[in-house]
Amino acid sequence: METVESEHTLAQVVAIPGADTAAAAPRSRSTAARFGDWLEAQALFIALAAVVAIVCMVGASAHLLQDGYLALVDGRIIALHGIPSHSYLTVMAHGVRWVDQQWLAQLAFYGLQRLGGYALLTLVDVALVTAAFGLAVTAAHDLGGHERQMIRALPLGAIFYIITAVTIRSQVFAYPLFVVTLWLLASETRGAPRKRTLLVFPILLLWANLHGSVTMGAGLVMLYGATRLVRQASARGLAGLADARSIAFVVLAPLCLLATPYGFSIVHYYDVTLFNSQFSKLVSEWRPVFAEPALAVPYFLMVALAAWFVVRSGRRTPLFDWLALIVLAIGGVLALRNMIWFGLATIMLLPAAMDQLGRFRGSMPKPRRLNRALAAAMLGFTLITVAATAAHPASWFQRTYDSRGIAAVGAILARDPSARVYANIRLSDWLLWEDPRLAGHVAYDTSLELLPARDLRAFTAFYQGRTGGYASVLDPYSVLVLDPTNKPETRTLLGQPGVHVVLRTKKIVVATKPAS
């Protein structure tokens, strides 16, 4: 890896901020002067991280959606009653065995909301998103990439990361864990085995209680162990296949998935989520990338560019980097929700591959005053945006929902306490969060894995325009709470005989109908 002047590059990012510059500076220099040196050294890193944080906060009023409300609802249950074992929130999933894999993330979200309201919840979400991005940029430099290559690799990877990462959801806790896991594994491929690489196991243990994407993290660890076995076998023959360190990565990684309060029951959860063909027909982000041409074109462009650079670099790029990018790229093709991991991986791994090609080498000009001014301005804008976001009232963070819907549904249930509510998937957990008394009245919520197969098939048929058999599912429900932006569903349900619209706004429709 070529050397560059650490004073003007991101090399200091991997150290304690300002430590190197402060050590090199005379003790007589003022704090302001040392801070200026730090700004100059970290200019690119500060600017990139600040852009991500500002972009996330500018649109923060639209980030709290059904996944965020699901986390809040379940977090409240865990805080008040402990880790759940059976569902009682919805009609269709009543009594079903409930494996709440995301329990720790949900409890953390609920605690944040109780401590500082939606503002604190949003700011912590943005901080986690920004931290993962910053760690990815730092990892790119540590793994052999330099500023010029990082700037070339960032645009598409950063875009796919940001557009899928900004939503408030339990998955946000997984972003930094993914980056650190991939960083540790990729670092060891570039040198001798390190003890710190074993940190992937406690990371997986924590991740296993935060979000289901831990399966992808465990897969990367197993992939790394397999590549180690290949290298050992090629160097030592059959004796290399007995390498204990490699076997540990392959064997222990999947066992970490079981380290939850549910033990072996967690296997069923992964089975009904990862391999449920109905999800891709019901939830847009579970669909393959081909379903969204506007995203498919730039995504395949990013995959093609990554493949070109990695292939051109040849054996100079570690085998693990090759395989990790291939696996993560395929994951993004299979489901839109997986594009985020490939975006982060390209930010981390692609600059090093580009650096292996001589034509892309070379340092960038370092305008000292401009660097300081840019870094200071971006820090200032970030602090202003944080203050402005924190100052907003709670209603601002829920602008995509209409509180009048809660009052309308509450009034109906006050007249008929036994009424059941069919709510659109975007609205169901919002209803349950805003009015806990609706538990047991709402048809279903975002935890689709809890639904019986019959109801999932019926929902799928309805979303595909085949309404036959769906009427029987709706029979028990006398209240309809619909999202007017989902025009096909709203038009079909409001067109049923006997439906009476109680409230209609741009954000919600509440109606009543006869129930059998």
C-alpha cells in the first residue's frame, strides 16, 4: 500500500481524532490551532459524514413508518410484561407462538422514546446510520483505499445505503455491526491472524438479539472461515483442512444465532421469514430488484463497476473480498432490502481494489484553508440541523399520519367495544401504538410471519387483484382503516355493500361496514 502524507489524508481517522496532530504539534500551540489541524486532516471524513447526517435529518418527519411503530409497540410490551411468547395483539395471530427475535432493539427504541420522545429516537437513528457510514469510510482507508479511489467508489454505494437506511426500524442497529464484522474479516485477509478478529463472535451474539440480518453476518463469518480453509489446503494439503481457527469461524458463527431467549425456536422464525415466498408479493422491499426498474438500472451499474475493478485487480484482491461482494450483490438482486449491505460493502472494499490498478493511484491536492473551512462549515451545519430537528414537536415526526384517525376509531369502539378493525399494514402498528386498548381488535400488523398461511395467501391474492376468498377474511371486521395512497385496496374495500365512510383525509380513511 503506497504511503501518503498522513497530515492530509484520512489515515488519522482510524486513530483517536486529533491525537496524531496534537502529538506532532508543539505544546505551546493553542487549542484553536490544534483544532484547526484536526479539521484539516479530517476534512473529507467530516464532510462525508456530515452530508449523510444532514440528509437523514432533513427528511426525518417521514422516517417513522410501520416498522418503527412495530418496534415501539413490541418494545412497550417487553418493558411492561417481559419477552413475549405468544401473540395477543391481533385477531389473526391471536395465540400464535411468538418468537420476537428483535426484542433487544425494540426495547431500546421504546426506552429512547420514553426518555426523549420522537426527537431523541430520530437523532439516535440518524447517529447510527451516520456512524455506520463513517466506519465504512474509515474501513475503506484502513483496507488499502485512498482518497481518490474512495471518492470514486462512494457515489453509488452511498446512495443505495442512504435511501434504504433512513427509515426508523430495528435494522438500524445492525448497520454498524455489519461494517465492523466485514472490516475485521477483511483486515485479517491482508495480514497474519489477529486476536481482534475473534470479536466477530460477541458481535454476532449481540446482533442475534437485535435483527434478523444477523444471518447475513453469520454467513460472512462462515464464508471467511471457508476461504481460510481453501488457503490452508492449497498451502499445506489435506493437513490444512484441520485448521482450528478456520473451523471455528465456520462452526461457531451459525451457533451464535441460537443465543437468544428463544433458543432453538429461533430456527422457526428464520424459516418463516427468510424463506416465505408470500413476503415478496406483499411487501415491496422483499421484492427482487427487477420489480423496481428505477433502482435496478443503477444497482446493476454499481455491480458491473465493482466486478470490473475486482476482476482487473486479479489476485491482488483477496478471495474473501471477491466472494463477499458476489454474495452481497446476489442478495440485493433477490430482495431490495438487501441492497444496503452491498452498498456498504462497495464503500469498504472497492477502493482497495481500485488502488491495485496503477492508473487510479495518486494523491489529491490538499488546499489547507479550503479543507478547514469546509470541515468547519459542515460541522456547523450538522449542529444546526441537530438543534432544529430536536426542537420540533412530536407531531412533526408523525406528519405522515393523521391523529384524527385515532379519535375516529376510538369513537366507534366506544359505541361498540366488540368491534374489530381491519387496518392497512402501514396503519396497524400506528393504531396499536397510539391506543393500546386496540390490542386484540386489529386484524394483523407488520409481523407478517405470525399470520397463518391461509391468511397470507388470501392477502397475496387480494394484492394481486384476485379478491375471491378475501371477503371471508374481512367478514368479522366492522371497521376499516385504510391508506388512501394505496388506491387499489382502498377502492376495492370501500366499494363493498354497506360501507359508510366516517373520515376521509389525504392520509387516512376510516369507514364502517356490516360484520358477520
